[in-house]
Amino acid sequence: MSLPSITREDLMRELVGRVAVICGISVAIFLPTAVSGNQSVKLPPPSYKGNVSVEAAMRSMKSVRNFSGAPLSLQQISQILWAANGRLPTDAVSGATTKVTPSAGGLYPLEIFVLTGKGSVESLPEGIYLYKPETNSLSLVESGDKRNLLAYASLSQMWMTRAPATIVIAGAFGRTTSRYGDRGVQYVFMEAGNSNQNIYLQAAAMRLGAGTVGAFNDAQVAAVLKLPGDVKPLLLVPVGK
Ligand SMILES: Cc1cc2nc3c(=O)[nH]c(=O)nc-3n(C[C@H](O)[C@H](O)[C@H](O)COP(=O)(O)O)c2cc1C
């Protein structure tokens, strides 16, 4: 069996990728953010009705990696974020406030972020945003297109950069382990899977595509997103057309 030979170009590509990760992440860690974290963007309300059945969405869904680069509307990203971790109306009988995924003990440890590029989501400046389910809004974490850094932090899976938006499912583990101890760790992983599946189904129902990225460097992704120490990235989900 002959092994593929490594060319000078391959080595250069690898080197450029590594330098970009180191430089980009160093900048992400050491420079103060250009924009303060309290800017927020109100999202259009999600729709509770669609034209595609759950069965049809399940049948058509698959992991998508070849995005066209066409932009998403604010309505579309709002719908996807709601599917990931949105709130449901308060239960009239029990008074409980629930979300679109089951959650161990109703503790809801997931935090959802979205990364966008210039014009990649209509009327949303490029940046990293935290989704706020309670107000159906986005809170700016940092301005600027960081999708490249995220792809480099994901073992250079550069196909990710063609998605107009990448959702990051992160877990605040302490929220669940404070009640369930070590067992809570697996609950948080399971809940990330629930959220990812919802995104896939919602995307399929809207004739959009989603992919899953679990192969990434945890520390590098956490640095790009400026995650606090107790919040860990779990899955990256590029979405688009
Ligand atoms: C936990 C998890 C991690 C994954 N990580 C990656 C990844 O890093 N890169 C990638 O291209 N696909 C990734 N995938 C997608 C799988 O490759 C994909 O789901 C599988 O090939 C089945 O294809 P389908 O989703 O189109 O049915 C991941 C999927 C899961 C569930």
C-alpha cells in the first residue's frame, strides 16, 4: 500500500492553520473586547406552526457540510435558537416554566451561543451572541466574525466557515451536578443531544441544513467564546442553506 506523500503546500497549509489558531486565540484571550457585553438584539417571536410533519423532517434530515453561503433571515435564526433551547409558555395549571427539551430536574443547564459573519444573518451584525430564552433575544458577547477561529479550533474543519451561522451548545455543569453529583455530568451531555436533535429537525422542517461538530479542542473553543470556567462547549452546529 502506498502512503500519500506530503507536499510543501500541505505543510504550509498546516502551519498557517496552526499560526492562525495561536494568534487568533491569543488575541481572543488577551485583548479586551471591542464591544461591551450588554448590547442585545430582540428576536422575532418563533412560530409554533410549520408546514412539514415531524415524520417528514426526520426522514429528510442529514448532516449538511456543503452550505451555499446564502444568508439566513433573523426569523430563521430565531426559530432555530428557539428549537435549541427556547422557552414554552408557563403551564397554566402547575405554573411551571418549561423549555423545548426535557431537562433533568428541570434545571436547564444548556447555554446556546451563535456565531455569525458580515451579512450572514440579515440585519444582525457579525459577532458572537448568547441566546437569552427568557427574553427571546441575543446578547452580544463579542463583535466580529469568529467563524474562522471556531473552524481552526475544530481541528481545521474549514467547511464550517461556509455556514452563515454556527450554534454552540454549551453546558453549565454546576447547575445540574449541584443536585445530582457526578451523575449530573452525563445528564448535561444527554441534554446537549436533545438540543442538537431539535436543531436538526427544525432545520429540516424549514428546508435548511445543519451539521454536527464534536471534534474540537475544548480549551480553544472556550477561549474563542470567552466562556466562564464552569461553562463547557459540548457541540457546534453549523446551520444554513
Ligand atoms: C457527537 C457527534 C459528533 C460529531 N462530530 C462531527 C465532526 O466533528 N465533524 C463532522 O463532519 N461530523 C460530525 N458528526 C456528524 C456525523 O459524522 C454524522 O452524524 C454521521 O456521519 C451520520 O450522518 P448523518 O448525520 O447525515 O445521518 C458528529 C456527530 C455526532 C453525533
